[in-house]
Amino acid sequence: MLGLEHLFLRRGRLMVLGVPWFWLLLFFAVPFFILLRLSVTDMGEKLNPFAPLIEVNAGHFSLHLKFSHYVSLILDPESGWGQTLYIESYLLSLRYALLTTCLCLFFGYPFAYFWRAVPAMFVRCCCSW
Amino acid sequence: MLPFWTSFLLRVYAWKGLLADQGLINNLMMMVGLTDEPVQMLYSDISMLVGMTYVYLPFMVLPLYANLVKLDVRLIEAAQDLGATPWKTFWLITVPMSRAGIVAGSILVFIPCLGEFVIPSLLGGAENIMIGRVVWDEMFSSNNWPRASALSIVLILGVVIPLAWFNQRVANKVAQEGR
């Protein structure tokens, strides 16, 4: 009897932990690995982004990995290291995201603070701003 | 919750109408006599920031509110009884007590903002190129899928690694305090 209960408990725990893990795997890990695989493709002359990474040729395995896409993010052929448009837009994104966060905090804090005084029922019914 | 009832895209377009050269705000300002000619607001960093702040404000308010409702009012009263000015009470009691809400809200706003694509491309100007637009351009204009993927991988790692480090630190802290 005890064993059965134990089994149920373990299955329940597995379910509770498994669903979010499955979710993460499906919608984060799988797309991430697809991107990772795409980012090292050698597109070749056909410009095929899904060109095979491993080729079997007469009993020989050959692995085609191309890391120049990563290098091209930080190296510009004309202006040199660290002078690319990509780094610039990364920094720009960082700046705008930080600014937006500060602005949201600045406007959001008074909102949240004064909402505290509004009765909970009111907030639940017509929480609108 | 009301803003969530209308489409996100529609709300961003509404800002376009408000901020345009012949839009509501410019017309109002000219009517009152603040300016003689329309101020360029759309397609600049101002309109982008306005749009992003507007769209992401609920994500900041909700965690903050959830945190602030739990705040013990007696602490504020005690601080005031002991002679603290309202400002001092705010900075010494309210802000430190709601630190978890501030951090949660900031993370919820900062991360989606970093990769935001729609708002910068609708409201932003030609020179405000955020990384989401760069990835889009690489993918669909230059057809360079590997480089677009490399760009997004760098962005993902740039977000995930600091976040994981932060989570670990918080978990360690909780474990230490629990002991």
C-alpha cells in the first residue's frame, strides 16, 4: 500500500516538474539549437542556410563549421575590430532598453503606490489605466 | 488591464496618429501657441521611447503593485511618528521594502525591450536601429541567415547568462538566510 502511494507521489512530482521542462525544451532549447546550427553553416555557393554540417564522402566524414559569421559581428573589413554596425546597434538597444526601464519605473511606481490605497475589490473589477 | 483588450499593434499605431507632424499633440501645441511649426516627434528616439514605455508599463506596475500591497502600513506610520519627512520615509521604508518588486518589474521590462522589433520599426527613425531590426534585415534583406542566427545567439546569451548568474545569487542568498 505504501509502495503504491509512493509511486503516485513520484509520478505526480514527475508531472509537475516535467510539464515546464517540456515546455522550455520545446520553445526555448529546440529553437536555440536550430539557431546555433544555422549560425555555423557554411552556405556554399548555393546559399543554402541548411547546408549539411557533416558530409560523408567515400567513407570519410567531414565536418563543415563556419565561424566567420561570429567574427563578422565584431570585425569590419574596412574600419577594423569593434567598429561594426552590429556592435553599435547592440549598444543602442541596451541604451534604449535601460532608458525604457527607467521611464517605466518612474511612471509605474506612483501608479502602483497609489493603487495600494484603492480597495482590492475595485482593482479586481475595473483594473484599468 | 484595459490596454490589453485592444491589439498591441493598434495601440502603437494610435501613438503614430498622436505624435505625427499633423497629429493631435502637434495641432494642440500650435493651437495654444507653444510652437509655430510642428515639432518632429514621430520617427525619432522620443516616439520610440514613448511607445515602449507605454506598452511595457503594465509589466512594471503589476509586480510592483503585488509587492506594495503587502507593505505593512504600520512601518510607514512608525517612521512618520519618529519624525521622518515623507521623502525620507519613502526612501528609507517604501523603496527598500519593495526592492523585489522593482527588480522583477525591471527584468520583465528590460528583457523584452532589448529585442523589441515592432515598436522601433513603427515609431523609430532611420538612425534608431535596434538589434531586432538588424536581425530582420539580415534575415530578409541580405538573406544571410547564418549571420542573423549568430546575432540572435549573441543576444540570447547576453541575456541568459547574466540572468542565470543573478538567479544563482538570489538562490544562494535565500539559502543563507534560511539557515
